[in-house]
Amino acid sequence: MHATRALLQHRQPMIRFLGKRNIPAKLDHSPHVHPASPSPSLPSSFAEYRQKAQQHGPLGGQQQSSSISYGGYIGSRSGSSLGSVTPSEGQYFDRNDLPARFKRLAWSQAEIDAIESGGASLF
């Protein structure tokens, strides 16, 4: 016996749509600038977009002379030629470099025991 088939045969959706389906006569599918875009106009070509785009560094720039290129613009240069990696004033790369009030607090042995026992060691 196929109970599932019998149940699904007479299934009706719970949502009811009023009226006939109608698609608007005029839909604008032409590309347009996103409202939050920093530039007010669309690029004329993908190549123009690539010249201005940033993704972990500039995407355009040097042209690769060899037929085999690895890593694009940044991968073709040495790390020292990209500049300093030290943070500027007021920026920190590690939480341990922050002032003492922002550092992680050390766990006490009582807290470690409470977590490992699921809280049972507190009672």
C-alpha cells in the first residue's frame, strides 16, 4: 500500500492567491548602478572595472610578460616591495598588543574545574 501517494494526491496549498496571474507589461532589466555604490556610473567594460577594482590589493597594474603567471599582480612581486606591514598609529594586529584593560583575562583553576565538571564541582 502506498499511503504517501494517497496523502499527496489531494494536497492543496494553504495559501490562496486572489485573481489571475499577471506579469507587468514593462519590466526594466537594464543594468543600473546600485544605490550604495561609491561611483555614480557603471563601467563601460570589464577591463575598465578590473583596473579600478580592489580585492586584497589592486587587481590591475603590471602586465604579465610570461605565459604562465601565478598570483596576479601581488604574487608577481616580492613581499618587501609591497611596503611595510607594521600597523599605523592606533591600529593593532594582535589582541595582546592592546592596553591591559582589553587583554584576555586568565582562567583560575576553580573556573577550569567548574567547566570541566559541567558545574558539578561548585556544589
